[in-house]
Amino acid sequence: MSKREQSGSKVTKTASTVLRDSGASKTAKSLAGSALAQAGTSKQSSRATASTAAKALNDGRTSASTRTLAGSVLTQKSKK
């Protein structure tokens, strides 16, 4: 059985900061919510959330904090 990934303290701090930032993008806030929901649990990212994360990583305009959140969300995606 494989080990389940969880959001770490760096990711949860970043997610919290993004959610409190009124200027953060809708994508960043969505990824932040997903990362926080997965903190301390064995929940996995949905296919839709993983797709959003992949698009964010492929977009050259994406901020560092959004990239951090996107990477975390993709790490927690089901391998199926």
C-alpha cells in the first residue's frame, strides 16, 4: 500500500496567506482551499482540481505561491 501525501506546514501557511489576500486569483484561492482541505487527512485531489493545478503550472504568469499550491495539489492526486 502506498503512502498518502498530505499538505505540509509550508503549503498550509501559503494557502492561508492566499485565502486572506483579496488580490489573489480565483485559481490561487481554489488551489489553496484544496490544499488546506487535504492537510492532516488522506483526502486526494479531484480530477478537476488536478487539471486546474496543471494549467497553473504550465502558465508562465503563475505566481510562486500558486505554483507551490499547484504542486502540492498534484502530488496528492490519485495515481489511478
